[in-house]
Amino acid sequence: MVSGQPAARAGTTGAARAAARGGGDVHDVAIIGSGVAGTVLAACLARNYARVVLIDAATHPKFTIGESTIPFTSMMLRLLAERYDVPEIKHLSTFEGVHANVTTQCGIKRNFGFVYHHEGERQDPELRTHFQIPKILNTENHYFRQDIDSWMLSVAVKYGTEVRQQQPVTDVDIDDDGATVHLASGASVRAKFVVDASGFRSVLADKYGLREQPTRFRHHSRSLFNHFTGVRPFDDVARPDEGFPSRWGEGTLHHLFEGGWMWVIPFDNHPRATNPLCSVGILMDPRVHPEPDCSPEEEFQRFIDKYPDIAAQFEGARPVRSWVRTGRLQYSPRQTVGYRWCLTSHAAGFIDPLFSRGMSNTMETVHALTHRLLDAIRDDDFSVERFEFMQDLEQGLLDFNDDLCANAYVSFGDWRLWNAWFRIWALGQIIATFEVNRAYAQYLDSRDTAVLDRLEHAWWRGKAFQEDSPYAPVLELLREVSELCQAVQNKELDAGAAADTIMARLREADFVPPHFGLADPGRRCLDATFLDVLRMLRWGKRKAPPEIGRLTREGLTLFMKKRLAPGEFELGEEFRQYLAGRRWLGRKLRVPDPMKS
Ligand SMILES: Cc1cc2nc3c(=O)[nH]c(=O)nc-3n(C[C@H](O)[C@H](O)[C@H](O)COP(=O)(O)OP(=O)(O)OC[C@H]3O[C@@H](n4cnc5c(N)ncnc54)[C@H](O)[C@@H]3O)c2cc1C
């Protein structure tokens, strides 16, 4: 086993290889929680000879929330698959890969749709923003998590992970040589290191009092969610608009309103769908929308009754599960790492599902933790210093997300501010995606993990930044926008004035690519057409600041070269998806179901 690199393929199973390493009943790593964090981590470790035990209080398949992916999440999944040699993980990185290899129960995500509402009024088509996911990247997913998580569990098992289901962990004792994990059954498990991936109910956070009281986070929201049948596509009930590159129903739809937003994540939004469900949730700032004294069903009904187009979308729809209603969602950690233990990101803290960053944070954490653990196992040295970076990473991810969500909620109070803030979010998305695309492509070509360091120490995380960094102007813009939003929140600045300043900054900045309409408040659809991409490449070469120009060119071209590489994308499945639902001589084409063929 070498520093975070995959082990050479052996003919034996992971379990046999792990057993051959000896060590008796002591595992290298005990992971508490077999959600997406625990299963992906277990698969990556076990594939590289680590002896892993994965313990969960529940049994798969089980209902889990966190369904919408973003390009950054999918690229991190690709990177994990390559770096740790678990090719199955790559299937999760495209809609087509999931559909062909994992489950047909997921939905497609072609766009991020945001529609802005005023209470009591029909939704105005002028108040819509749309971010189209460029086809040169890939098509994102609406994961039906119970299928994804249980499939990932089987991948972890395939590589030798030992699994204990229906075994709640009640306590963990750490000593000089390792950790004893106590189970509710009275049994215990011994390991050299414990990863707590048990999410919100983190066992170690509870034991060590790791939650900050009160949380340091600015952001406030509570939630209410369920799965439904019979939710109509927004396109079918809303007033028509100018037309966007994909239907609202083909993406993750965000209904925005003062003090909150609502997600609509359909699983039945493509021609070969087999799952009639749609995930729906409302997020509200409790300072604006305190929890009413009624049932969650009643609260949901009262909410949709206020917005005519949302009410129309839910006419005839039916919730299929018990409602989940939470208190304030935000929690923050004092510490995420200690001697022989580490929390994964959802166990460490949480902000808000807005912009779907939960799983991307999880995958960044798993990526950084896996190679540190493999090195520690190899050297039999689990000193805290080896894992200290995890603390910086996780706290940085949370603080970044806190700022992003808190400012977005401020912008929900005024369409003009939202329309400006949307562009800041989009700019961040584009730059971060270029970074991860470039890192992935360079890694594929060189197999040198040094090219991934830059990603691990991403320049956009953390509060402090170096003034001489080539990215300093980008960070300066983010900081200024955050200050403007806070001034609006504190009623020191008018939202329209803040929006005007943000738009002016976007127009002035030499690092903002001019071809997507980021600086044009009238362009409500951000879509990179092929022509836009060509123009952007020329801009990157001739006009952009050198480092941003290089990032733009490499982020686009290096990854585009991989788009047709064998084994990288499910091109056959993309073609079948393209054909599905099309008509030939008046009849719908029949495309085979991958799970039956
Ligand atoms: C309302 C909401 C909406 C979200 N939407 C999105 C989204 O659209 N996109 C996105 O990327 N992210 C989203 N997220 C975040 C996403 O859910 C998380 O990032 C992701 O699920 C974290 O996975 P995990 O494996 O860390 O935790 P979980 O999926 O919560 O898994 C934790 C596991 O630990 C087990 N466990 C708990 N306690 C114990 C114990 N004592 N002993 C043994 N096992 C235990 C549980 O049974 C469970 O299997 C959302 C989060 C919330 C709260």
C-alpha cells in the first residue's frame, strides 16, 4: 500500500487479502454509520487492503435525505474512483451511469431552477433564473438515496468490508493502542481508528461534547420534508416563459420566497423513469417563519395555499411517508479530529441543503481522509498531527457554506438582490468546477497525487487568504458581496442598492468570463453553448488574468478530452437516453431497460 494510491490488483477478494494481513480481531478502521459517507469511505479503504468494519444502527435499504447532486460532487466521485481504484464509484457520477449500473429509480438533473414568489400572487415568469448544467460536463442526478446507499454498501462488502447492521453504537473508548466500539447488543469491536460517519446523531460529538453551544453559524433555518406522488411539473402549471434549454421539471426546482425556499426533486422526470416519487422539502428561517402550533401536514398545506402556482403544482399530490419536521438545522463542531478518531462532514456540522453542497462536502472529506488513513495504517502511526488537516478542511467547508447560505437567504427578501446573488453563486460554481475538472484530468494523465494537493487546499476555503494570490480578486469580491448582504440584513443598506453594486462589480471584474451573461441582470438563463465555450477559451487565452485564463483553458479543454475516452462516460446509455421518448413515425421509440437487458 502506498501513499493514498490504490493497491495493485490481486486475484483474491478484499476480505481474503485483509485476512491475509493478519491482526486477529483488530480492525484498522471502525466506521460508525453506513450512509453515503461511511460506505464510500469503507469501499476506498477496503479496496486498499485496510481491514474495515462498518456499523449501522439501521438496515439497508432505508429512507435518507440528500438527493440532488452538483457537478463538483460528481467530479469528486470520479476522483475517488480513480485515486482509490474503486471503479464502481464512477457509476454514481452521471445520471446515465447510475441508470445503467445501479438503479433505474433516480431522477435526472439537467438544471438548477430558481423561481421567485410573492405571497398571494401568481409566479411572475420574469422572476426566474436558470442554470443549465453544460452537456460537455455530464448530467447530474436526483439520487434515490435508499438505492444508492444500499448499492454502495454492497460495493464496500465486495472489497472486504465487514458489515454490522442493526447494531447501534452506544459508546466508544479510546486508549493508547486503539478504540473499543461498544454496541447496543453488548458486543464490542476493536479497531485502531474510529471514523464517526453517523451524521446528525454523531456518537462521538455526543460523547465528547463537540457541538458548539450556541453554534457559531450565522445562518438559521428549519425544515419540513416528505416524498410525494402526483407532483406536477412546474412547466405544466406555471405561466409560460421565454423557454429555457431544459424544462423546469428536468432539474432541481427551488421555489424562493422571503425567508426561505422549497425544493422539488422529482425521480420520475425522464422517459424511462420507474419511480413515481418526488422529494419535497421546505426550508424556513425560524426568525421569519416560526414553527406554528399545528401538524406538519397542516403547516405544509397552509404554506402552499399562500402561493397559487405551488398550490397548482401540488393539486392531487399525496405525501407517502410520515412527515419529518426539524428544529434549527445548523450545528457546528468545536473539533472534528482527535487521537484515533475523526468525524465525517455531516457528523461534524450542517448548514442548509441550499445549492446541494452536503454530498460534495462529504466527498471532499472522504477523499482527504482516505489517503491519510491508508498512510497511518501503513506506518502504524495514528498521531493527531497526521489528521489535523481534516479539521481545517471540515471547518473551512462549513464556514464557507454558512456564508453562502446566510447571504442567499438575505437575497430571498428582494428579487433584484437574488438575481445578483445568483450570479455570484454561479461564478463560484464555474470556477470550482474548472478546478476539479483540471485536477481530475491532470491526475488521469500523470497519476501523480501532487496534482490533487491544490484541490485539497482549495484557495476558496478558509477565511484568511493571501493578498498576493492570483485568486485574491475573486475572494475579495466574495468578501465584499458578503458584507453587502450583511448590511442589507442589518437594515443598513437597501437591497436594490446592494444588487446594483454587485452587478457593477461583476461588470468591472476582469476575471468574470464575459460570455455567459453573468454580468447581465437581464439574462436569466446561464447556459454554456458550444459557441460560448469557444469564446470563453479565446477570452481565457487573450484577455483573462493569467492564472484565471489558465484555469479556464485547462478546466475546459483537459476535461473535454476525457469526455470521449473509453470507460469515462456511459456513451451508449447517453444515446439510449437521447432516443427514449422520441417519436418515429408517430410512435414512441422503445429503448431497453438496462436492468432487464
Ligand atoms: C433536509 C436535508 C436535505 C439535504 N439535501 C441535500 C441535497 O439535496 N444534496 C446534497 O448533496 N446533500 C443534501 N443534504 C446533506 C446530505 O443529506 C448529507 O450530506 C449526507 O446524507 C451525509 O451522509 P452521511 O453518510 O454522512 O450521513 P447519513 O446519511 O445521515 O448516514 C448516517 C448513518 O449513521 C447511522 N447511525 C446514526 N447513529 C448511529 C449509531 N449510534 N450507531 C450506528 N449507526 C448510527 C444511521 O443509521 C445512518 O445510516 C441534505 C441534508 C438535509 C438535512
